[in-house]
Amino acid sequence: MASVQVPARIHGLLGEAGELFVIALEGLRRTWDVRTWFWEFVEQSWFLARVTSLPVILVSLPLGATVALQVGQLAAQLGAQSATGGAVVVGLVREVAPIAAALIIAGAGGSAMTADMGARRIRDELAAMEVMAVNPIHRLVTPRLWAASMVATLLASLVIVAGAAGGFVFNVLLQDVTPGAYFDGAVSLLQVSDLVVTLLKSWLFGLIAAVVAAYMGMNCASSPVGVGRAVNRAIVVAFMLVFALNYVITTVYFVAFPPRI
């Protein structure tokens, strides 16, 4: 029986996917040894929060306002302007918040992680750590995984608040919807499971962004050009994985918990 030949490109993609899983599992395996990575975790968390908080707010405010304007115009034609708040907040909670948090983490924080790991590779710091019997994944990748996932979860909450505020301003001030009707529509449609799944998705998306950033940086070409290409690849791959995983989680969630009408 003839053996099936796997194309080299597909074989390479499968190999990279396997290495991503290996780095993620190895990074999480030594989580219990908090003393070795706690201060690096604090430093990375502060860095990520500092570089992503303002961009998230600046993105969420006009995004919520734009959604409120578009949905409000359609709702006005149907005579259901009071439902605008529900549409805006439910959309923010279910889809926009985790996606926006992941994209900001991957774009602003993940690119910096990739550049940092790539620079360490060029300077042979990773090899030097291995010579000193220090696992670079446990020392460098583990704190970055937890920092990115935690900050992404917090950013999702910030997206919801900022987006709801932007939608509130336009819907209430420009479209003459009462504040009570705006928030009542949101509360009536939301479920506790929506918030739980949103936070879970944000945590997973932040973890994916950190894993991809660390892998690309640790395996880049040993040159400044290689680091730049690794940063570009890390952002693109992280975006693709986030959107694909979001589709899977959302599909399973809607089957398990049908939306409230």
C-alpha cells in the first residue's frame, strides 16, 4: 500500500502548530512555581496595561457610538428605539469586547513581546539561560502568558464600559431615548452566561496572543530583519487564530445557551 505524501508546506504548518501547543503547555506546566516568575509577571502586566488601556478606550467609545447611531436609525424606522441600548450592550458583551481586547493585546503588547524575545535570541540570551540550566520558557514565557491573559480579561470589561458609554451619549442625547429605556433593554437581553463566556474568551485570546508572540520571537532569524518579520507574522497569526477560535466558541455557546428573546 503506497504511503501518502504530505506536501512540505502543510507539513511545515502542522509542525508550527504543534510547536505552539508545546510552548503553551510547557509555559503553563510550571505555573505552580510562582516565586520564579512573579515579579516578571507584575512587570509585564503593568507594561501591557500601560500600552493598551488608552487605545482600548479610544477604540471603544466611537465604536459604541457608531453602533448606537446605525442601530438607532434602523430601530427608529421600526418604532423600537428603546431596543437600541439592548442591541449595543449585548453586541459589546458577546462579541466586540473579547475581540477588541485580543486585537489590542496582539497588536500593541504582542508585537513588543515578539521584539523582546527576538532581541534576546539575537543576543544569545536564550542560549545562555539554557547553558545555566534555566528554562527560558518557564522564566520568560510563563509570566507573559498569565500577564496577557489577565490584562485581556480586564480590557474586555473596559471595552464594555467605554462602548456602552459611547452608545449612551449618542442614543440618549441625539436620538431622544430615555436613559432608563437604554439600560433596561440591555439588562433584559443579557444573561449571566454571556458575561462568563466573554471573560473566558478574553482570557483565551490573550493567552493565544502571548503564545504566538513568544513562539515567533524565540524562533525568528538571527538578524534585525528577522525580528521585524517575526513581529509581522505574530500579529497576523494571532489575529487568524483569535477569529477562528471565536467562531468555534460562539457557535458552541449559541447551541448550548440559545439567545434570550
